[in-house]
Amino acid sequence: MDLATRFRTVRHASEELSVPLSPEDCALQSMPDASPTKWHLAHTTWFFETLVLESQVPGYRAFDPHYRVLFNSYYNSVGEQYTRAQRGLLSRPSLGEVRAYRQHVDERILTLLDDPGRDQAAVDETVVLGLHHEQQHQELILTDLKHGLAQNPTQPVYRKAAPPTADVATVLAWHEFEEGLRTIGHSGDAFSFDNERPEHRVFVARFELASRSVTNGEYLEFVEDGGYSRPELWLSDGWATVQRDRWQSPLYWYEDSDGWHAFTLSGPQPVRPEDPVCHVSYFEADAYARWAGARLPTEAEWETTASGPIDGNFVESGCLEPRPSPAASGTPAALFGNVWEWTASPYVPYPGFRPLAGSLAEYNGKFMSNQFVLRGGSCATPRSHLRATYRNFFHPDARWQFSGIRLARDPA
Amino acid sequence: MDLATRFRTVRHASEELSVPLSPEDCALQSMPDASPTKWHLAHTTWFFETLVLESQVPGYRAFDPHYRVLFNSYYNSVGEQYTRAQRGLLSRPSLGEVRAYRQHVDERILTLLDDPGRDQAAVDETVVLGLHHEQQHQELILTDLKHGLAQNPTQPVYRKAAPPTADVATVLAWHEFEEGLRTIGHSGDAFSFDNERPEHRVFVARFELASRSVTNGEYLEFVEDGGYSRPELWLSDGWATVQRDRWQSPLYWYEDSDGWHAFTLSGPQPVRPEDPVCHVSYFEADAYARWAGARLPTEAEWETTASGPIDGNFVESGCLEPRPSPAASGTPAALFGNVWEWTASPYVPYPGFRPLAGSLAEYNGKFMSNQFVLRGGSCATPRSHLRATYRNFFHPDARWQFSGIRLARDPA
Amino acid sequence: MDLATRFRTVRHASEELSVPLSPEDCALQSMPDASPTKWHLAHTTWFFETLVLESQVPGYRAFDPHYRVLFNSYYNSVGEQYTRAQRGLLSRPSLGEVRAYRQHVDERILTLLDDPGRDQAAVDETVVLGLHHEQQHQELILTDLKHGLAQNPTQPVYRKAAPPTADVATVLAWHEFEEGLRTIGHSGDAFSFDNERPEHRVFVARFELASRSVTNGEYLEFVEDGGYSRPELWLSDGWATVQRDRWQSPLYWYEDSDGWHAFTLSGPQPVRPEDPVCHVSYFEADAYARWAGARLPTEAEWETTASGPIDGNFVESGCLEPRPSPAASGTPAALFGNVWEWTASPYVPYPGFRPLAGSLAEYNGKFMSNQFVLRGGSCATPRSHLRATYRNFFHPDARWQFSGIRLARDPA
Amino acid sequence: MDLATRFRTVRHASEELSVPLSPEDCALQSMPDASPTKWHLAHTTWFFETLVLESQVPGYRAFDPHYRVLFNSYYNSVGEQYTRAQRGLLSRPSLGEVRAYRQHVDERILTLLDDPGRDQAAVDETVVLGLHHEQQHQELILTDLKHGLAQNPTQPVYRKAAPPTADVATVLAWHEFEEGLRTIGHSGDAFSFDNERPEHRVFVARFELASRSVTNGEYLEFVEDGGYSRPELWLSDGWATVQRDRWQSPLYWYEDSDGWHAFTLSGPQPVRPEDPVCHVSYFEADAYARWAGARLPTEAEWETTASGPIDGNFVESGCLEPRPSPAASGTPAALFGNVWEWTASPYVPYPGFRPLAGSLAEYNGKFMSNQFVLRGGSCATPRSHLRATYRNFFHPDARWQFSGIRLARDPA
């Protein structure tokens, strides 16, 4: 797919996400960490305008000079930013104006991509980065919206998904991997984020990895075994969070006379024991693993087992919830898609890490404290966005992503 | 005007207010104390549905059972309430659905008012109360919206008002009033809120009242005299607020290279020295009065001087900002309209106060602590809503209402 | 008693309060509103040093220049103040040094009082004010210490009081008072605080006042009738406080298998039904009154009934808890002592109020918002400190004073 | 040294620390993270009582049953804990009582150690652990006290240290280390904490390590180069902290007309350019390293260079501030003592980590999130407490420890 086509495709996919939504839905911000759909649509456009058009199109005039501030997420080197926690207060520009902004910028980017005289290195590389950036925000549109709609007692439906299949979870098996000096991280010319580089060596001891991620049914056993009331299972900061926020189950779960249900983008649904558990924090993943006599894998362990094609339940499946994965023989199944898998690895730079130059230095590197790495993508991730070396990261108390649990353990 | 006509008129006026607004504008909530326009439109409807239709129409079925919770403001006796600070998160029901809700309830109320067999005492009295309630929310729609739009760096315009006339402020004069045992409060059959009753006697010492409210120009002298940095001028709680919130001028004022400006519902405007100052808190009104060698009037002082017709700059004038009042001879001018005038009186029950029966007991009485009384109505108040005995009330740090300053003093 | 003798007596009484305490006890600060005993001992001394010695003794050199800041409570006109919430962090100066500071200042004040050439008006008046100020802090030493010791699970004893007598509460009766134009407030040369002045007229309607304050036994009926879980009984701000702070009884009460107990300065004690209830907030007093079909008296109602000698259970009785009062014939008993009685009157200036000159202007006037008046003194108040016109004031959620409930009602 | 002698020595050292302090000093708690000296003295005793005497001495009766709760730090498996943030409110037990508690427990431990019939494995191992635990708290006594005294505007002196020598900082040099598979962590029978185990292999790439830690003079260049106002130098969470807490220099520094000074345990002192910088957070260390074109070392890099004897400026030197280290030839100097050196390594379990059994499982493992490892000990650490494998850990915003900066970098 040439870059212009790819550009059109990715940009279009963002807009598709907003089709079932009213302007009011697109303005929802339910917590500082979650942004309105409209803001995502504008911010991803700001990225192309500010980081491509402004520097590469002589005499380019901003669509609206206010947008430079309003839709700057966190780039101090670009300038001031509108208060993150107040993005939901931007009733203006309207959704319609933001759509016009997208069209305006799209046209100019496509014109630029069509111009053989452009600085191809600078333009094309930043556009590619911008498309990966846009795909990240596509996932956030869904997770942030889910959080927003969940605050509404009427339990609104974003999109009715097809009813789940009768697939059942496979029996949990353990795959053993030998110790050795391994290479992880990204190299070569193909696109990756800066935080996946450089490729480097790491010593990995012998370990076992579970054949699939933990299911709702398994997690329910933890809940029913008093998992949320036994401090000995939790990290100290995790236990403080459990008590402060009165966690008693994964986010979006609730129990009524009919049993456990969960709020989903298709409205309320019974919790299906066969499905992978999701919307758990690192703290919950870690506590569950301790309860289960196992642990979470490191990102090196995870990555070195993740060979093969990127295949699984991604956003394109349309179901927007994790589903049981078909059995795979001889290798852990469903490493990709369904749920982001918390690793035991804090998000820190790889040895020799070099951030991108200029404003893009702020893209990844400045978040390298107090977060943990997740791997593998989820049912809300675009398939083409993912790589085996991909490092996602969130704070250990974050639960509004489609995040789940893959167990590892040390061989006896 | 018969009650049905009055009902149609008042209900229509609320809807008129939302005409210049997008659905996104109508969903704005910029602080817990301010509610979205859409919520106001729904809550005033909830009032008629819950307090009239449910009890007076046999077999009445709720338009949507969720609304009983979503649009209950603070009536514990009616039941649960959706979290006040999260009203901006209700993207559903949409503005269109809320308009349909209004129409549905309006039709049934009008049918009921047309039914000679209705319990006239119960129905008509509650409908009248509901209309006064609705008018209160009409003012809040404007003040809450103003606060919401003011958070937007693009300084949106709600409605372009006619340019201000060249009216100038009259010279400040003082009117003296003799001491005596006076009667204040409301009596008789005409409508009033419960908190205006009963009529009662109060001894008022000799005092003087200013002929008009304080102007921007006068207030600027206070600002420029270091008013916001001199603790000796402030109540202790006021000074703490000044420091915590870094107040340096009335709400919505800002200074740029062109001098002082203010955000208004017509967008940014220069601060006109002739206009009455507004968007000041009780703390600022009190500090200004101390600086000016005067004090605020008590509500008894205010009310006993407020004879004559209810005339002034109300919402019907369409300018949505206070303007200089024409001179009046022999009596303090512009006691009505323009700005709510802070009194020195805490909001407490009148001797012999009896709240309304049933759920309506929660209407006024339970707020009788930590607030101060304001009198006279503002440029955002419907004229027919006001009375000389009307008691408005807000916390002493509140500034988002059109609240200003009338001075009083003790004769030498 | 001449002023020098009075000075010695009052100053000595403060020191007596600290006798049963260790230096660590004297350093306790359990909340921003409560100060350590040591700080009270120093601050009252600072008052004499700063407001008398510095201005009246030529060449006076401060005992320690740091103290001017450390022990300034809230006088902005004197200068900076050490952070109120951190007074418990002042391990230096030690208790011993503070005692030396007291002795140093006492000697110089006594020398000054002995000097016939002094500016008698300025010196003596300020010393008298300083002694009343000191007596206020004597009560605060006890209430602040009680709050501090109550945080300690070992329930420490400050001073074992004599076991309570077998006195029983009198039967509750109602005394009726006729309407009329009354005079309240202080006049003449005898000492009063500025906030008790000027004497002024106020119209009081016919009312009834309870013959004694509410007992623990009566209050328990309210508790057991669900008083703390019925929002309709509470002011809105009060109900919010009940829920936020999970109030279920007066401060210091707790229920165990033996029934209700309360922490006291003599350690834990059973709650005696005959004793006046205390450590209730305005919100609780108001809710109880509503539950009981009554209301709280205004300060005018209270003061106009409070004729006669200042007699009752004051700090000199040594029991440090309220006790049943002997019956009085024809007049409400025990208006003085036992518990401060919450009135329905917000703390605002009397008509014509003039604060003291200079720094002393900050003594009372700047607190005239968001507080309610209490009357009558308590079992922790020095008897000689009180007057019928005395206006104490606290925020409506404050419970750590010995504050109780006197009911009033409108005649049928 | 036999265990009983070691026990006496270590226990005595704790008490020595409190000799210059008043009971009020020993009760100071200036933030939730810092505990009063008295509490440290009691908690370390609680450790021996609860974890040795209670299980190993049949019929042992607690010195005071309250202490089990009051002096439990964070052991949920032992039971309830007194609120951490309120330890400063425990005026009782007094310092004298806590000293009696220490003596009581010491006698019984020594009796037990003298008993040949004791369960030697259980007793001796736990006593050894208890002594290391006590040494940790000895350092905390000093750092917590320093923080407490620093809140006092009188800048109290804990102990006048000898004036600093004229030592100058050595020239900063870089030592290069080859890549390779290294072994780090603790093995064998000698004492270590559980978090130092197991010994394991890790691949370390070629790197360079600075010959000494960063000095005040070097750090001042960063300050004067706008280090605290340039967001591009900071991690995102670090920059948020700089702005929220208005950091402008290391903790305890302040600038006056005489230049930069710092509060120390010997009172205020000029900032000496030659001394190692200390009281910087991870965020500051990381920002400084970025500014200097370097980075922080990983703990593997640090540990593999830290061979040789544990020698340096430890608490025994008595100066309680870091001082220039003598030059070392061919190896990074002063890896031990002076300042804890922040590493780039988040505090997570080593591969194969097993926490201790029983309650002691809570000692280290549950803190393995959101903290960073520090290495090498400080001028407040007892020399015998340290090992090359020792892992200290604090949150990245913590500054009240004697924490400094050692730079590393990747070879060109």
C-alpha cells in the first residue's frame, strides 16, 4: 500500500469510529486520563499540521491558530497546552468544525505526498509516525469512550456487536523455554517507535509461559477466594489502591441478582467464563499471579516467545471484547490481540536508547518512570499497528484499557 | 394571563435560551456548582413530572424511569440523585430526547390544567411553583453557560448583544432612612417562596443607602489601590480565598495591553467604567465596602427601601450585562435588575418560618447555613420572577452569578 | 482584685493546666484547628510582649526575635505567621524555654503595671484584654488537648476527676417569653470584647425556651431513631458532613459491648443519660431540634433570658465534663457553664459595630462569616471570663468544643 | 563479635542517636513518610518482641498489649497498624516509657540468646535480621529528624559536627567497563536481605562510570543553567513534581544575600562546591544526567564495579554530611558512603526471587513497584550495615534521604 493510500485508510478509520456517536458523545471526558473522541480526532490532525505541514509547506497558514494550543497533548517544545483535565469543556470547535479541520489537513498532506519535490525523508517518516500515532488514538477513542459511557446509568450502547460465538477456552498448558542470551528490540529500517530500539542482548533464565491468557472464570475463582480482601496477595501500593477505590472486581463488572455482568461497548453483558479477563490493572494482574502460584512474564520473556504472524482478535473483528482463542500447538496462543498483557517489566529505556530528534523526543522517552510494559495488542488495536517488539505502557493502577493477564513461572 | 398560557410562555422561554447553542454547548459542565443547559431543561421538566403528574394523573407512566434519578437535583425524599459533579457526563439522553421529554410533559400538564375535575389547589399551586422554579433555572442556564464558555480560550459568543448605549452612571448619592420597627417578608395569597414568609417585624436603626450600585470604574480604584493584596480589608475566610484562588479582579476580568477586558456572553468586551460591577463574591463586596468606608446593607434595610414597581434591566432587555441606570429622584435607583446585590445578612429562616409540605420542604429550608442573601434580581433574571421580598442566596465565595454591590452606611 | 494580682492569677492558671502534662503532651497538634498546649502558653505571652511591651516599654528587646513569627496566630498587621497546621512541629523552643519566656514577660508586665508613669489607658486596657484572651486560650488548651489525646488508642488520662455525683436531670419544662423590642449587647465601661458592642435594640417575637439543655439520654433517642441516617432532618451542608465524615454520634462517643462510652479528659467513661450532651456541632444541634419539633434559640432570645448571676459548672469545678444542673424556679436553669449552647444566629456584626483600633482590629471582626454564635460558657471556661453578652463562635461543623443544645420553640 | 555483643552494640547505637534530643524532638513527625525518633526506637523493639519473643519464649507476656498495634509499621499479617501519618500524635507512651520498653525487651532477648536450648536457627536468624532492620531505622532516625527540624524557622542544631576539612573534589574521570555476562546478587550463608537474592546472570553492555559522584558545584551549574525551568530535561512525572512543589534546588537549599546555604543537622551551612550534592530525587538525578549528556547507571553496572572493601564516609565519621572523597586510582572512588546513588533501575524482584517466610514476607517484596534502586550507603548509614549487593529503594520524588548522583554513559 503506498503512503497516500495508507494515509487515507488510517485517517478514514478514525472517522468511522465516530459514526455511531452524537456530538455530545464525542465531547465526553470522564477522567483526566481519558479524552473526548472529538479531541482525539483533532489532536491526531494537529500532529500532521504541526509536525509536517508547518515545517514542510512554505507559507502554510494554520487552519485555526487556537488549535495549536487546544490540541497539543503534551509537547512542551511546541508550546502551551490546554489543560488536560478540561478537554471535555471544549464545546467549541464543534464536531463539525473538527471534521472540517481533518479534511483541510488531509488535503494538504495528500498534496504534499504527491509532490515529488518534497523532503521525502522528513515528510514521509513523520507521516508514517503520524499514522501510527493515529492508530494509538483509535484505540484510545474506544477505551476512553467506554469509560465515559460507563458513567451513565442508562448503560448506553456504542455498537451492538454480533453475539459471541460458542468458542470455549482451551485448557491451560505451560510451555517451557530454555535459558540463554537473547536479542530483543527492533532493528532495521521498518517502522518502530523509538522506545523499541535499539536491539540488544539480554540474558533470560529458563522459564515457562502459559498457553493462553487468564479467563474470566479463572479470575472469578480469585474473586470468590477473597482475592480483593487479602493484603498478603498484593503489592503495598496495590493494596492501598484496592482500599481507597474499593475495588472488588475488574473495572466494569457488577453483580446483580442474575450474577456477574460487565458494561461493554455493546451495553451490559453477562460475564462469560470462557472469555479472557480484561480491564484489570497491573496490581490486579500481579495479585492474581501470586494467588495462582505464578508470576507475570518479563518483557524479554514475552518477546522472545512471540514469533510468528500478528494474528488474533483485533479491532477489525468488530466484537470489541476479548474472546476465547483457538488452540495453538506447541506455542503460547493468542499472544497478539484480545487483551494487552501486563508484563513484570517497568517501562524504562533500552540500553543505548536514543529518543527521536526535536519535538518528537517527547513522544515516548519522558514517560519512562512509574509505568509497566504491556505487550501484544487488544481487541481495540488495529492489527497493522502491532509488532512483536511493540511496547505499550500504563501506570500500574490503570484499568480502562483492554488489559489482561498472561502467567509465567519458574520451572520447578 | 391564565395559568395554561403562563405555563406555555415560561416553558417556551427556557427553550428559547438554548436556540443559539449546539448540543455540545448544552452539555457543558465546568464546575460542580454549574449544570449543563440540557440538564436544566430536563430537571425543570422532571419537577412537573415528579411533583405534579406522578401524584395527580392516575396511571401516569414515566417518560423514562431513568430520568427520576438522572434529573433529580437534591430531593432526598424523592430518591437517589445522579452525582451532581458529573451531570456533564450525560451524553445520553441527547438534547433531542430532552426536548421530546419537555414536549411530552408539557402536553400532559396542559391537559391536566384543562381538566375541571383536577385537584385545583394541589395542581395549580405546584404548577405555579414549578414555573417560578423554571425561571430560577433560566437564570442559571445563562450563568452556568457563561462559566462554561469562559473556560474556552477561543472566547465563544453566545449571542451578540446590541452595542451598549452611551448612558453614564449617575453621581453616587446617599439616601437616609429613619429608624423604626418595620415589617418585612411576604404575606397574603400571592405567590412567594416559603423562605420569604412569614411577614414579621424587625427593628431597623437609622441608615443611609447608596443611590445606585458600585460601578466598574469605582471598583477599579479599589483594585488599583491594592485591594486584592491588603489583608486588613478582608474577612479572614475571604483573604484565604483570595490567596488560594489568586483572585486579582472580578471573575471574567483580564488585563491585556489594551487595558481591562471581561468575557461576556457576547464574547470579550472592554470593561466600561460606567457599568455596574458584577461577578464579585460576598467577600469582595464586603472588602470593597470596608475600603470605601461603608458597609453592605442588611436585607431588612434593603427591603424596606424597595417600594415601587419592579423595573430595571432584566433578561428581557437582551443585553445580558448590567448597564447604567437612569437617575431616580428621591429614592435609590435600580434596586431591581442589573446585578443581584449582596446583603450583609446570612441566609437564615425568618422567625416562624415553615417549610412547604412533603418533598417541597427541601426546596429552600435546607440551605440555610453558610450562605448570604442577595436581593433585587439581575440582567439574567426574568422580570416576572422577581418581588421586593425575594431572597436569593449563595455562598460568600460564589462569583459566577451576576452579583454586585450596593453600599450602605451608618449616619455620622 | 487589682490588675497586677489579676494578671498573676490568670497567668498562673494557664500554667496550672500544663502541670499534669509531659513535654510531649504539650506539643500535640491533632488538626489544624487545634494547637499544642505549649503553643498556647507561648502565644498568650506573645500577646503581652507584642501588643504591650513592644509599644509601651522604650528599648524593649524581644526575648527571642523568632517568637514574633512563631507565636503570631493570625495578626497580619503584626507580620508573618508560622503555618497554623504545623504548630505541632515546633519541638524548639522547648516547654522549658516557653516557661522561661512566660516568666520573662510576666516580670516586665508586672514592672510596667507598677510604674505610675505608664500610659495607663493604653497599658491597662490592653493587659485586661490580654487576660481575657488568655482565658479563651485556657479553654482551648483543654479542648485541643482532649482532641489530641483522643487520637491515642491507649486513651490517656489528663486528670482523674472526682466521680460524678448522683444528680439527675430535671424534667424538661418550657418557659414562655413575651414579644417586645429588647436591648442586647454590651455598654458601659466594664470590659467586653468589641463584638459584644454596641448595645442595640432588636425586636423579639413571643417564644419559649427550654428549662435546661438536652441530655445524653434524650440525644440517644435521636441516635436510636436513625437521626444520623435521615437526610430530612439535616441542613444540606450538615448532611454532606455526616456522610463525608461518617458521623454516627457526638464526637468522642463509641459503642462497645458494654454500651455507649465517651472519651473524656479523665479517660473513657460510660455515657451517663443524665448529663448534658456535648461535643455536638451546629449541624447536629439543628438536626436534633428539628427531630424534637423545636428549634435553636436566636442569640437575642438567649441573651434576653439570661439575667442573674454567672453561676454554673465552670472550669473551677474541676470535673471537666458537663453535669446535671439543679432545678431553678421560674427561669431557664444552667444558661451558664456546662456546655456552650449553639444559637440559630450566624456570627455577624451588631449594627454599628466598630472593631478595636490597630492590630486588635483583627481580634474578632474578621471572622464574621460562616460561623454561628454560641452562648453561656462551658465546664472548661473560667467563670470570671464570662458575661451574659458574651458571643463565642465556631463553624457549624465544629465539634471539639464543649458545645451542646438548648431548645427553643414558637408558642402554639 | 558474638551475636549477643553485636545485639548490645547495635541497640546501644540507636539510643545514642537520641541523646542530643529532647522528648519533644523525639516526637516530631513532619510528613507521613517520616516517623518520630521515639517511634523508631519503639518499632525496632516491637520487631524483636513480636517476631522473636512472642514465638520463641513460651508464656511471654507483652510489655504493653497496645504496642502491638502502635508500633507495627506495615505488617498486615501481624495485625492492625496505627495510622502511619499520625505517629507524631502518640505523646504516650513517653520517651521514658519507650526506653523502658527497649530495656525490657533487650534483657529478654539477651537471656534467650544465652539459652543453649533455644531454637538457634529461628532465633539467631531473626535476631540478625532484626539488627539489620534496626540499622535501617538508625539511618531513618537521622533523615526523618533532619526533615522535622528543617520545618522550624529557628534552624535547630542536632549536633555540631567538626568543621569540614579542606578536602577538594577530585577531577571527574570516566572508567570504562567491557561488555559481558555478569553475575550480580547475593549468595551464600552470610546475611543479606531477601531482595538481594538470588545471585543471577545479567548481560551488561560496554559502559563508562564516573570516578566520583556529582558535586554541589557541578549541580549549581545545572541550577544556574535553568535546569529547574526546562521541561525538556525532565521525565514527565518529574516535571509535574517540579511545578507542583515549586522545586528550584535540592531539598534544604536556600539562597540568601550571602549565596546558597543548606540546612544540615549541624544547623545552616554554606553550600560547599566541593561536597557531593545530596537530597536530590530520582527525577532531579535523571534531569541532571540528561543535562550533562550522561545517564544514571543500572544497578547491574553499579554492582559489577563495586568490588573491594566497604570504605567511605559512613555515620561513624560523625559529620553527617557528604564530604569529598580521596582520589582512588583505577577504579571509581567512593562508591560506598557519602550519598546513596540513584540507579536507573526500578526496584523489581530478581529472577527467581523468593520472599522470606511468614510475616517477614512483607519485609521487602511488597514494595516492588514505583520505586527506584539506590546503591552504596550514605553518611548516615552504619558501615557494618552495607554490602555491595545492598538494594535500597525509594519513590522517584523522594528527597529527604542522603541521595546523590553518580553518572554513567555509553562509550562513544
